[in-house]
Amino acid sequence: MEGDCIFCRIINGEAKADFVYQGENIVAFRDIKPSAPVHILVVPKKHIRSMNDLEEQDAFILKEMLFTAKEIAREQGTDQAGYKLVFNVERGGGQYVFHLHLHILGGWELGKHPRLAGMPV
């Protein structure tokens, strides 16, 4: 655990979160400042600072994160309408919490996604 990492504190029960999944290697919880109707973070329990710090032996974590995200999207009802999976990498890539995490973004009404508004469905 990194001392000032909010995700490590959430994982260790030292800070609150609205969990939607808790497993052996990863957890998932709702983003406190959502950018979409469904905005969930999938976070490894192991502190990995960024995608740039991922090591070969951690490949199973990425696999588990992706398959868990797919299942959460299904459970949240966003799998058929569509959703995004996003890793922000380093400050220039939009990463503000330096603990690897995957954003699940979805839940927009069909044809109402902010970037697609006005496009034919």
C-alpha cells in the first residue's frame, strides 16, 4: 500500500466507497464524480502506480480487470447499448489517482451519448 493512495485506503476499508464488486485480486466501485450515468472504477488490490509500471507477472490482473468490467457492464445493463473502457495513463493522459484503474463508462440513452448526439441511431 502507498501511504497517500486513496484507492489503497478504499481497498483496506479506511475510506468509503460504493462497491459493486469485491474479489481476491480486484475491486470495483462507483466513481464519486461520475462522467456518465454509469461510471465504475475497476481497481487491482495490488498497488500498481500506472499502466507504465505494470510488469509481465501482472498480466493476469489486466485480464481479470477486463473480464470483470465486461460482467459489471452486463449487470449494470450497459452491455447491449454500449459502454467505454478507459485507462488514463500519467498526468498528460488524464490520470489523477496514481493507482492503476479502469473506467467503465456507459448508461447513456441510445443516441444520447454526448459525442454522438444528433447522429443517426
